[in-house]
Amino acid sequence: MTRIGNSELDVRPLNLGGNVFGWTADEATSHAVLDAFVDGGGDFIDTADVYSAWSDGGAGISETIIGSWLAKSGNRDRVVLATKVAKKADRAGLAAENIRAAVDESLQRLRTDRIDLYWAHQDDPATPLEETLGAFDELVTAGKVRAIGASNFTGPRLERSLEVSRREGFAAYVAVQNHYNLVEREEYERDARPVAEANGLASLPYWSLASGFLTGKYRPGNLADSARRGAAAKYLDEPRGTAVLEALDAVAAAHDAQVASVALAWLRQQPTVVAPIASARTVEQLPALLASMDLELSTDELAALERASR
């Protein structure tokens, strides 16, 4: 188990993304994925109030599906549950009134009395940090939220937020959720990671598999048919993308592992990273994700992947 920053939340080192629930996975399939995830040793689930606004189910459907699964399975106490506020069209931004309303709506959809990790889904420069963090502090004090995190914050804004929490005695962010993976490294490592390292924050990166590219299913001349093929295929146009795949193939062969397992294991072994986020739209996609939790890469293997990804 790994601690999320200085919170009381302990998790296995994999965060199951709920963005596919109600989008590329219907309710029955989503429930099957959640069952298999927990049965396979996973205990950390990530969603947002805005998921999946782009689907027929609309915003809130992911939380609703997770909530129906929690009610049916009785697994609430077996999982650490994270959701987010700030991007849903009718709950945009981080004003105090909006946060108070959004959390109650999320709790209702999730059919639970508390959210373990509540994320500011994006920064809101129009709202004073004191107002936002004061509202989050109220939720923690009330027991509706156990800990808070910052997603898509720049390093300077993250540092400023932490300063406000220290000065005002408010609950402080314990984690950061930014875009970070083997082929998208520079921004996080240059900007937010130094702040996370200096303040003991945990990183829970999203797009950990680069929209599926780091599963290895997208190859030159073979673009798998999926909702994310466009986003993933762009990496094939870069020499670095091909080099990363070759390095992943070599390490995967050495461990008799899948490419996705290696990519997630590499990310898990980076400074500040606690639990990469990865989604599964079918039960069959889960074993490669779950295997990453126990896959330890050697110093030489990490170095080979480091070279290929630069």
C-alpha cells in the first residue's frame, strides 16, 4: 500500500479511470470491470462530475454507474473513491457556492456519504484561492471529503495554493493530477513535479498510456479501431514514438509482460508518482493494468526507457 501525500489514504499503485463508464463501456460492462478490478487487487477509482459529457449518457453518467455498482456490490469500504469539480457545464469553476452544490450532487450520484479524494479539476483564476480552499476546508471539516487534490494546475499556481492553505489553516492539496506518461514528460517534470517533490504531494497522472498508444496496439500500418485512435496515432509520426515502442517491446519480452504493464510500471517508478490512472473498457483489458502494480523494472531497464523517451 502507498500513502497519498500526507493524507490518511492508502492505495494500491493503480488508479482505475472512470472516464469510459457510460461512454465506451455500458453499465453492465462497467460493473464487470469494477468487479474484476477489485477482485484483482485494485482499490482506487477515479471519476469526475463531467464524465462523460461527450457520451449519450451525458455528464454525471460515470458517477451514476459507479454509484449503482457501489450499491449493488457493497464494496464502498473496499475502495478509495475520487471525483472532481470545476468542468461540468452547470458546475463550472471553483467558486465556493459551486463547490458546495457540486459535492452534494456527486455524493448523490455516487450513493455514498463521503468522497475520499476530491479534485479541483482545473484551476479557476477568476476565483480567489482563499475562497476555493476555504470551501474545500469546509467539506473536509464536515466529513463529506477526506482529502483534496489539484488537477491541471501549473507549478506556480499549485505552490500559491499551498501557501494560502498554510497561511489560513485550510486543508491543503495532497496530490496533483496532471498529464504525464512515457511520451509526454517535459511539462510535468519541468513545472509541477518540483513543487510536488518539495511539498510531499503525490502524483496521480492521467493519460498514463497516452490514449492507448503505450499499450502497443497502435503500430506503423496498424491503427487499431477505437475511439482514441486519432489521439494515439499521432505519436507514430514522431521518431521518439517508435523508439519508445521498441524499448517497451524489449523490456516486456524480458519480463514476459505486456507493453501496457511496462509503461505503467515505468510511470509508477518515477519520482512523486503513486498511482497512474488507466482505464479499461472491457474486463479483458484489466490484466495488463493490474500486472503493472507488481512489475519492478531494473535500473538498466528504466535507463533504456529514459533514453528512448527523450
